Amino acid sequence: MQTKSSHTYTSGKIEAQVFGMDALRHLEHQFPSGTPEDSEHRNLRPDASGHGIQDAALARKQIERSFLSSALDLPPERIFFLKQIHGPDVIRITEHDFISANLPIAVADGMITQEKDVALVIRTADCLPLFFHSGTDAPDTMAGVIHCGWRGLARGIIPRALDLITFLVEQMNREKKEVDPNVTVFPGPYICPSTYEVGHEVAAQFPIIEQKRSARGRPLLDLYKNAALQLEKAAPSAKASFHLEDPLQAQDESRFKHFYSHRRGDRSRNLNVIRIKGAG
């Protein structure tokens, strides 16, 4: 079902949804104090083993998983989160992973699957969530989502994702499956470039920087423009063709106010979800 206050994209059997502030605010009182994300770990008081941070992060994800299970009408064990570390790793989710909702959460920043009725979840609060899926008219489909902050983009998460897509297309062809190698890529909500101030050492790692500077004279970065350029450069070597759409984009400040932002001081995260819907 479509949940109130979520932002939804559908194309055939593909459904992507972004649950932001309006949809998730009622969960905030259930979360442990502090936040589980990297730069905010200092707000927690872990024990000597560091379990405080890990336990709080896991507790939040379990609350979010329960919410999504109800919102998407899926069993909890078919909803997958990651321990995101702003790296380049993208993993594949298969039927062998559907064992228990209490399985350890993989360390990566992107997921892809060919399985139906599996929800892949990326958590963001300024960073760019980038969704993708193969053609929806073919019997066999793949879908995924990656977490693109400036670190992930600088470390090569987009070429890594394209490598995995290429591998899966080749594998499906060898298995005589019918897959459309035309891949659609589109962004979810991310921080407005006019407010995304970065240091000069960060700006030096990206070819596209906004001409306008911040009030403090610092560079402004558009994550999506740089992600699109990386995709354009990497795509020719892939065994698939790619085209970009932006139906879920919310980069202007008037729309982004409906989504959580770390730079605004929000402690919660937007949930960016994609799945291949089954026949039922």
C-alpha cells in the first residue's frame, strides 16, 4: 500500500518510495537517545566495548523495519538495511538472505536485487540516494539503490555499482533469462546545492562546483550533477545502457524541508526504499 506522506515512483513492477519527516515524525519518540550515524556517534555514551553505539543503531533500524513492514505489507525478513559507512561497496541481495530479520546488518552503501517483494533501504539526511532498475517490460528485472555522499562519490561507488549491474546482466544472459539491459537511474531527495557548503579540499575532488559561493566564500557542491557525470563516464564500459530521470528529486529548499537534514540538526533519517513488486 502507499503510505501517507511518502513520495512514490512507480514504473511497471518497480516501486520506489521515500519516507521523510512527515511520514516518520511519529516514530522519533521510540528511538534511543542520540543517533547511530557516523558523525553523530559522539552524542551517544557507549560502554567500554562500544556496544552502546551498535545497540542504538540496531534498535533504530528495528523500529524502522517494523514501520516499513506495515507500510509495505512485507515480512520484516524481506526488508534490508545496511550499516552505511560512506564507502564504495555495493552488495547483492538473494533469496539466501531471507532467513531472519535479526541477521547481522551488512557493511556497505548500496544494494541490488533480482528478487521480488524485497525492500532495499538506504538511510539519508542530506546525501544523495540514487535508485536504479532495469527495463520493466522484460520478465526478469533488477533494482537497487546506493548512498551517495561526497565521500562515497569520491571513493567510486557509482563505478562499483555499474560493475555489479554489468555482472548481473551478463549472468542473466548466460542463464537465458529475459532481461532488458536499459537501466533507469533517478535520484531521491538530497541537500539543495545552494546550501551544501564544502571545504576546498572536498571541492578539489569534484569536476562540477557551483559558480556561486556560500556567504562565507566556500564552494557549493551539487551531489547529483557530479553523480550524473560519473555515470556518464562509466556507462560506456558497462553491458547496459543508462538514462536519467528525476521524479523523486527534491533539491529545492521549499521541498527539501519535508525531509530530514543533518545540516539542519535533524537526528532522524529519510528512508529511501525500492522493490520489485510480485504478481500479488
